[in-house]
Amino acid sequence: MTTGEARAFWVVAPGVGEIRGESLPQAAADEVAVRTRYSAISRGTEALVFRGEVPPGEAARMRAPFQAGEFPGPVKYGYISVGVVDAGPAALAGRTVFCLYPHQTRYVVPAAAVHVVPGGVPAARAVLAANMETAVNALWDGAPRVGDRIAVVGGGVVGCLVAWLAGRMPGCRVELVDANPARAGIATALGVAFATPGEAAPDADLVFHASGAPEGLATALALAAFEATIVELSWYGTRAVPAPLGEAFHSRRLTLRASQVGAVATHQRARWTRRRRMALALALLADPRLDALVTGESRFEALPETMARLARGPGAALCHRILYD
């Protein structure tokens, strides 16, 4: 039995998106029917998907939890959705929830797949939850210490959230590094310092790289102090990335470490589940300063054009929020 119709955004071919209609099944006793209020574009990953740049060898690992179709397309992809439970268990009925679901007006998922948005977090800000979860995992992987000098290269949403989290640690000097001087205002709003690559302070105890550009990785390596760690958060898809591992990389005994949200960070894994990690990410969104990271909005119906524009060149955009009826 179906409960009605929904509309969803699909990448039908590299560089081409469209809105498609879908029939929804009736929610079972252990499922919820969610009416979407907001979604958001995960700019880096979704741009790679939209352009058809997912490496064939990574297709299985790149699948979103409720993805439909296969790369390069047609594929329904995305993992940032905030909505209201219209039907489901009594404990969830009427609650605002976050779900790792693609861009779709309504959907039915297992009740265990949704996360209740805390009362102190506006639904519109909860679209940052997936990026905050990535930032939390990055901090766990990097393991900053009190008083560290920390550089964050790349002022996208993830980089800004990493800088904001690190900046709350006692005694830490945190500098957000980005080639776009306009990011200085965002850094100020988040309570951290800002520098362009040529102005950044050297000898960082810990460096996070989240620019998505090979030049950013080179900057991150150059800023690291003796025996420092560089945490690599960027994902490059099919692009080959030259890394300057000559020069002083060995003499400074640097560590280059990958961080990816698909697995809970090693040192936390024995005690933390993904669900517990997401609950933490949502709770951390109570700070209104984080609204500075939402720099654009558009209607769901405009998603094909919006995604194409952001995939070509995001410009100064950070989080782009999608509005639903």
C-alpha cells in the first residue's frame, strides 16, 4: 500500500539533474514517514557525484545510506535532511528529526534511521549536522592538546566547524587559512584567527586540511612544525593529487593522516557508536554563531539548476540550504 507521492532530486547523467516523482510505501510499525522541511547540499562530495567523478573502485564505499541508483547515474544521492515525523512510533510522532537521506519532499525510513533534533537547535540550523559529525571525527583523529597551535587550511563548512571546535579548547591558538579573504568575517564570527596562505603562522602543532585542493595540501604541509600531524579531510574523487613529500617532509618527521566520517575514529571506536556521535553533533549545533555558515538558500524545485551552478564553481558559498513547502 502506498501513502502518496513524493518528489526527489536525481542526477540522471554527469552534469544533469532533474526532479522525479516517487510513490511512498505505507510506514510499518517500526518505520517513520517524514515530511522534509530542509535539506542542504554537501558541496564537495555532491559536486563530485553530480559531475560523475566518483572513482569506480570507491563506488561501494561512497554509497549514501538511502541512495537509489548507481554512479555515475541515474542516482539519487544526498545525506542531509531535516523534517517532521508525520507518522510513526508515538515517541517520534511530530518530532523534528535529522536523517541521512537524499533531497526528497517526503520519505519512509526505519525509525532507527532518524535522530531527534534537540529542542535548543533550530530545524534550519540542523542541516549542519552531517558536517559537524565529520568535524567531530576529525578532532578525534587529530587529538589536539591543550595549548596547541592549530592551523585549519580550507574555510569550507567542514573546515570552519573544525576551527570552531578546536577554538573552544583551552589555550589553543587556532587559525583558519583560506585563499579567499572574505572568509575572515566567518572566522571572526566563529571566534578564531584568519590568514591567507601567504600570511599563515608557521610551526603549527596540528594541521587540518579541508580545502579540497592540492595547493591547500601543500600549504598544510608547509605550516606543520617538527613531528606535527596533518589530518587530511579532503576527498578528491578521480583527480590525481601531487603531494610535496620532498623538501622538509622527512627531516621534520611529519605525519599525514586520513580522516573520514564513515568509521568512528580509532581511539573512540570501542565506546562510541555512530548514533552517539550524531547525537553529539546535533547537540553542538545549539550555538547561534554557526548560522554564519549558511550562506545561501533556494527552493527544492530549483535544485537541478542550483546543483549545476554550485558544481561548476561554488564561489563564496558555504552551506547552501534547500527549502521545502
